[in-house]
Amino acid sequence: MSIAWPDLAAALGLLLVIEGLLPFLNPAGMRRVLAAVSARTDRALRLAGAASMLAGLVVLWLFRS
């Protein structure tokens, strides 16, 4: 199995564009979100991360199969 480097680079580039939208469009809202996230417990953050990874895997599976 070889890595498709151009696809990986495109995916990382798209990730950076999407992550940059909120601070660009609404910096004050981004500060509120970060403050709310920092108040969460480690367990809540881990669960949110796991849910995000699972959702990403489902999207990849749906569009790549």
C-alpha cells in the first residue's frame, strides 16, 4: 500500500482552510469557543475528539467506497 502524497497534501490544505474560517470570519466567537473548550474536562475533550474521528472515518468510508 503506497501513500497518495498529493491527496494527503490536498486533504491537509483543505483542513487548514476549514479551520481558518471561524477565526477569520468571527474572531470574537472563536475566543468564546476556545474559552468554553478550555473549561471542559479531559474526558469530555477525549469524547469529542473520538466522535470527530469517528465522523471523519464514516465520511471517508462513504465517499471512498
